[in-house]
Amino acid sequence: MAKQYDKTNSWNLFKVEEEERKSDSYPNYSGYINVDGTDYLLTGWLREGQKSGRKFIGGTIKLKDDAKAAANVQKSEEKEEIPF
């Protein structure tokens, strides 16, 4: 039996391979964070500071359930056929 781990207040961020990125606006990194038992989706882009030139990752955070709902809507819209 697999050992269960408490993922509360932890996060994972994974590199998105270049061949998986659909465009430059697609994130370089994605993953999940759990804050006090609530799951969120993390996305990150490689950026460079304008003044310092230092590289960093900037990104967004969304409720995981909201992200899944948005992905399902997008998939259903892609499957719709134009009625003419």
C-alpha cells in the first residue's frame, strides 16, 4: 500500500518542455500549491529585471477547481462545430 503524505502548505513547480509550449505566452513552468488545505494552480514565466538584468520567475496563481473548469470550457469550445 502506498504511503500517504500530507501535502498541506507545500508546492511543486515543473518545467514545461519547449515542444509542449504552444506560444511564447504559454508558461515556462506550471505546478500546484496547497495553502491551508486549498489547492491552487501555479504558472510561471522566465523574466528578466529591466534595471538589474537579473533573471527571475514571475507568474500567476488560480484556484485549482477554477483552472479545471476553464480548461473544460476551452476543450468543449474547441469541439463545437460551426453550424454552416
